[in-house]
Amino acid sequence: MEKSDYSYRIHQEMLDSFDEELELEIDDDRLDGSPESDEKKAARQRYFKELLRLQGELVKLQDWVVEKKLKVLVIFEGRDSAGKGGAIKRIMQRLNPRVCRTVALPAPNERERTQWYFQRYITHLPAGGEIVLFDRSWYNRAGVEKVMGFCTDDQYEQFFEDVPEFENMIIRSGIILVKYWFSITDDEQHLRFMMRINDPLKQWKLSPMDLQSRARWEMYTKAKEHMLEKTHTNTSPWWIIDGNDKKKARINCIAHLLTQIPYQEVEHAHVELPERVHNPDYIRGPIPPEMYVPNVFDQA
């Protein structure tokens, strides 16, 4: 292969990696038909540059977590459409899914409803060398369960008695616990819900429960304030992310997360690609043409 062809292919591979983030941004902005000014283009470039830098630091953090067998648990809570999922995607984007994984549990089943409330979360806690991101958590009881009447008043009050000690137990076991609340305004949530209603690719994100959350905005606000008052402790504090600007929220969240876990860059042994072994007796067998997936796209 010519050196120029090889360099070109490497360049294309790097561009493809960068395009992963661009595809997500296009998905975010699909229904925004407004022209992009030079100022907006420059801001987008700054965002991409900073995000890639922070993702590079996340890779270093991941290596440190594996090297030191750290156990990291990050909780993402907040109103529906506040940007939790987008932040989680950007954190996960460049990381090894065997090291960093997301937990997004469905509503408890009949059996789980008879268990100790925290029981179904315990099996998902991180082991040594793992980072676990909870897309919603046991704080469902302090929010949706309270507002929608899915728990009794006694269960609700008992939760606030139990959760500080439960989290202290987690921390004493060696788990690094970080809790984020993504906050958006009433108007911003209304806008995002309307975007989802009119976007066929995102309508699945709107559940009947989400629609009820719009109708009960003030009830959720009171529940959130009570939750923060009861569960913001010195050992397990809440960190508030201003989610009205999605890009700023992601950058701020990742930058802050990196400060919560002291880490160093792990030195790796130099990797040498072994020579390809050629067997003169090997003859590649033919593959029937009908086994190939039809080519429906040609990229210029």
C-alpha cells in the first residue's frame, strides 16, 4: 500500500471517530432549522474541542480506575428531558463498556415490590475496576413514587431515614459515590417535550409518566426540594447541573466528575503489531454472493 493511501485511510478513520459525536449533535438539533451564524459555528467547534479533550481525560481516569481497582458509582437524577441521558452518552462514548456501564432499571416487578427497597440496586453496584452510571436510582422513591402515589407516606418517610445510612454503608465499603441533579426551567422542559412530540425518532422517549410530570411540575419541585434537604450530606453531597444549555451541562458535568476522583495517567507498555503470518498452503474458500448484505449506500 502506498504511504499516501495509508495516511489517507488513517485520516478517514480519525474523522469517523469524530463523526460519532457530530452524529449525536445532529440528532439533538434535527428540528432546529435556523441558519447557523459564524458565532454559533465557532461555539460548536469550541464545544467539540473541549469535549474531546475531556473524553481523553475520562480514558485516563478509566485506566486509573482499572489499575487501582477503584469502585465508582455516579448517580444521575433530574427532571424528565433535563439532559441526563445526553451527559451519560458523552461519558460512555470513548470508554470501555466492560469498565464503564450504565444501569437504567425499569419499574419494579411484583417480586421486587416485596423486597427491601434498596435490594434490587445492590447487585448493580460496582466491583473493583468498574465505573457504574445510574440513569435514575433509588431516588425514584423521593420523586416519581411520591408524586404519583406509588408508595405510602410511611414508606416515603422511611426512605429518608434509611438512605443516608445506606449511602454511608456504600461509601464505607470503598465505593466512590457522586450524585448529580440535572435542573431545567419550566419553559425549557415544555420546549423539549414539544420537540419530542413532533420528532418521530424521539417520541418513544415520552411515556405517560413523563406527561404526568409536566402536569405536576410544582409537586415535583416540592419533592425535589425536600429530597435535597434530607439527602444532601457532608459524606454524600448533591451536585446541581444547570441543564438549560445541553452542551454546557455535558461539559460542566464531565469536568466536575474528573475532579471528584484523583487520578494519574497510567503508563502502558509500548505496543508492537506482530508480523502477519503467511501460510503458502492456505487458500481462501469462496463465499456465496447471496450471503453478502446488499450495498445500499455509496459514500463519495
